Amino acid sequence: MTTYKELFGKAVKYLSTDPTTESEGQVWYNSTSGTFKSVVAGAAWSSGSPLITARGFAAGAGSQTAGLFFGGSTSTAKSAATEEYNGSGWSNGGSLNVARNILAGTGTQTAALAASGLAASPPSASSPSVEEYDGSTWTSVTSMGTSRMAAVGFGIQTAAAVAGGTVNLPATLSSATEEYNGSTWTAGGSMGTARYKQAGSGTQTAGLIFGGGNPVSTIAGATEEYNGSAWTAGGSLGTARYLLGGDGSQTSSLAFGGDTQPGYSSATESYDGSSWSTSPATLGTARRNDGFGSGNSYVAAGGYNGSYLSNTEEYNFSTTVITAAAWAAGGNMATTRNRLAGAGTQTAGLGFGGYIGPVTNATEEYNGSTWAGGGNLGTARQQLAGAGTQTAALGFGGSGPAILTEEYNGSTWSPGGNLGTARSILAGAGTQTAGLGFGGFAPSVPGATAATEEYDGTSWTAGGSLNTARFYLAGCGTQTAGLAFGGDPAIAATEEYDGSAWTSVTSMNTGRGLLAGAGIQTAALAFGGNTGSALATTENYDGSIWSTAPNLAVARYRLAGAGIQTAGLAFGGETGPANTNSTEEFNGETSALNYKTITTS
């Protein structure tokens, strides 16, 4: 009798718990549950962090862990914006020289190509402009021979092709293909069917186009394959559509989203080199969109479905199930307030002081699900800073008197050493015995201060000054590795502290004041704030750049924060019309092995 090992080259394992890593097809017996189980691969879309700028009709390039999204339209104008994706969030890149939408794009995050499209001027006429991206800057290069818009690009920056599109509006369709060698454009083979708004993938010598349409309301499902000189017919899409997302290779591509006229599609299909098959995985948001990726990993970004979107979704075909990073509702605070301070962790948080109508001295402790009353501050105050843990916290500064420091031991507050510079709306970091206070509003200046002070558990001493004086900022980290970011009215500047001096580093993508923060210098979280209205915007800092993260459910400012980058806590604050007592918990992305129980049915 043939054994399982002889058939598949693997033995059936005998385990008391399910493994966390295994290859597809591995079978094991779980002795605790008394069941046979196996690892299976599956396809799924999961939510990603939103774009910085909501838009549609843009172009994409690169991979799921190093992607690029550029150009497009916002609700008010054509865009020159470029955003870079690192696999978890978006950060600002260099702007296009020519703002435009329905452009063709291809290449990688550090070597991309943007070709033609519809610019603001002249109206209703395509632009011949071509630009190359080097990872930071776009440079104008040789224009295409045939100016057009709503064409598709494929290949790499030095060996690219652009096919189809229209030369003007109302549309005069093109079947032309042009090839780029990194310096000049030459004519390639004509497509079998002239069309625009299609998707494409592959290389200059093994390309693929699919979907699209013509201006007489005919939606195409047709696919064509390019060999570097001529086009031949491939298998048709199951769902005809245009303005869809897609990428990959000629023998392994993915098509997703699009417009089926009427209606927007969430359908996903995969191509194997001859035919398309419908995937059980569908986009969470049906839309016109663009995307990029290859193999088993893709990204759908932005788009339009009646309004311009910032949504990002990731497609993965793998043996793991990905749970996207997200904010989730926690237990409400007992006291609704803003302008409070926070300390501690997601499962042992502390909120104290603030404004509830009058200024309050109330302290509350969070256990990961509910808040309970703690010992009151000795002096009621608002707009103070916090640091430390739930059982060893530090509260300092604030409005009246702005010089006081208090220490919390888990039940009561007691006086600490006074600040050298009296101030409010400042930021804090560190611990009760190694604290850091910086920025704020100082009556002695008067106005924004750059002063930094270090606390040793007894007294404050002067540290190095911030490069940008500001108040309503946020901070996190330690006394020797601190981070300062944001500030009023819309400061994006970020600075790192090494225990003696501040150094300016990459700014946040969204400048703002009255925000909160959590984490450490190399793994920080910034959330909420105000730029004229309450924000839900969240960003991650990795010690080098800021990138977008999932938004808060409740947009707010003058809130407090605690925790770390992958387990943050946001609580209290002001939504605009009123104060809030809501709490939200941030949990970073996780993955788990995808397995099934084997039955005889």
C-alpha cells in the first residue's frame, strides 16, 4: 500500500498544537483536538493603509512592497502627486512636472515611466509629455511620437511599451503601439482592436492588454498578447470592463475592479497565459481603480465610484491569512474630556487632567477593556504632558500653574520637581525617572518655545532646544531617543533627540497640530489632530520615513495617546462639535497559517 510520504514526499506529523509555519500540503494530526489538518493556499483581498491624497484615473508601478502611484484626478484638479508604498503605508514622493490624469505608467518604484495623459492645458487634448522617476525626482524626457490619453504602459523604464488610448476628447481611438528604449520612441505593431482605458502587464517583448472600451459605450473583455512586434488574440475576460486595475506578466496576470457601465466591479480574475478564471476573492470596494504587482501579490489603489477614493487593498495568494492593521473600539472613558494627558500601554493605560467644562483633576486607568477611576491629580489642569507607565507616571506643565510636576505611583499623585520653563500644550516622553518635556506655549517667551528639559526623578535640567519652536505638538520615545512631530497650525516637521540635541528628519505627510502619538523613536504612531477640522489621519514612522496607516474611526483632536506602534491607544479629545469619551485601540497587521481540518465528507 502506498503511503502518504511516498506520494507527497512528506510524513504526517503528530503534534499537540497547530504549527505557525508550514508549507502547502503538509498534513499533521493534532492530538489535542483529535483531528487531521493540512495547510492550504488561498486568495484574498485585505485592507491596506489609505492614500495620502484621494484620487482616481492615476497610474501605478512597482510591487506590493515597493509600489508607486502617480498623477490622476482629485475632486478639484488634475494631480501631479506621487506616493510610494512600502507594503504597509504610503509616503510622499517627488511630484510630476506635468499634472495629468488617465496617463500610462510602468516600471518600478525607483525607475518608473509616466507617459502622455490628459493635462490641464490644453483642455480636452492629450499631452505627449514623458517623465522618468529615479526614486525621488521626475525628469522630463523624449516625448512620444503620438500624443494620447487613456493608453496603457508595460515593461521597464528602459524597455517599455505604450499601447492604445485616444488622441483627444471626444475620443478618436488609437491601435498604435510605441516602444521606448530609455532614450527614444519607435513604432511597434498595431493592436488588433483600437481601444482605450484598458489595463496591461508584462514586458516590452511579452506584453498583455485586457479590457477597455470605445466611446460608443462598448465595454471590452478582449485580451491581446504582444511579442515585441505583433499582437495576437488571447482569452477574453469573464467580466468585460474598462478603467480596471491589473498587472503581472503575460503568463500570470491579475485583473481587478473597473467600470462595467453601468456599475462598478469588484471582480478579480487571473490569467494563465491562455485564459482568464474568476477568483473567489473580490475587492472590498467596487470601483474604477489602478494597481500594480506581480506573482501572488498585488495592490489596488485609489479610484472612483461616484467619489474619489483613498482606499488601498492588497491581494495575496498564499498559505497565510492576513489580518490588516486597524483601529477598534475600546471601552469609553467615564469622564468625557479633551486637552488631557496620557501614559502607559494599550492594556495598562492612564488618562489624567483635561477639560470637561471646568478643568479637571480626574485620573482614569485602562485595563485593555474598561476604564476605572484612579487617584486625582493634586492640581486640576489641562493641556499638560504625560510620560511613564500606569504605575509610575509623570504629569507636567499645563495651564495654571504651568510649572508643576506630579508623580503617580498607581494610586496617588505626589509633587515632583518644577519645570524650569513654565508652559502648556507641550509634549512628553520617557519614564518617571528619565522624562523628557519639549516645546509648548511659554508665557515667558511669549509664544511657542523650543525649550527641552530632562527629568531625573527629582528635578528638571535644560536639554538641547528643538530646531522648530512649536506648541500643540506630539512626542514619544525615551529621554535619550525622543521624537517630536507636528504642531499648530499645520506643522509637519519631525525631530529626533539623542539625549543632547535634536536633529530634523523626514516630515510627516500630513502637517497638523493638536495630535497624539505613541511608540518609540524608530517605531512611532501619530494620530488625530486638526488642520481646520478634526482629523482621523494616522501615520507610522519607521525611523526613516512616515507612511499612512488606517484612520481612526472617530476624527478628533486634543486627544491623548499611549502604547506602542503595533498596540496603540487613543482616548478622549474633541470632535469639533463636542468632546468625546471614546477609546480606540490600534493593532498592527498580523498573519496566521491558513489550514483546514480534513474530514471524510
